Amino acid sequence: MRPNIECRGRNGWFNAERVTVNKFRDGNIEVGVVSSRPFRDCPPIVLNGPADQIKNLLTETLAAVEKATSASAVAA
């Protein structure tokens, strides 16, 4: 990720440094958005669930970004 992407986490706003992805024995996937500051037990933002649901959520998110950045998109 690029450091100029702002995120809001449990302690306020931070710049996203990278994304982590882990797979657990039960098949669940965890996606974390991490800042440059070290964390103790959990990244500031975490998505955790069945792999197919995480994929669907991220696909929907990408589609929404594509739509918002298309030439015909108009800001409210």
C-alpha cells in the first residue's frame, strides 16, 4: 500500500503501510490493514471470515472504487 492512504482505526486516523493476509486452520481468512507503528495483539483494521465472503466483500469494494473513479462518476 501507499503511505498516503488514510484509514480510521480503533485509535483514530493512521496511514496504511501494508496489508497482511493470514489463513487459519478453520479456513477463515484474516485481512489486516497495518500502519507503520507496531501493534501488540491486533492490527488497527481487521476483516475476518470465510474466504469466499472476504473475497466477495473485497470484489464489491473494488467494483465500488472502479465505479466511483469512472469518467461518469459525479461527487455528491
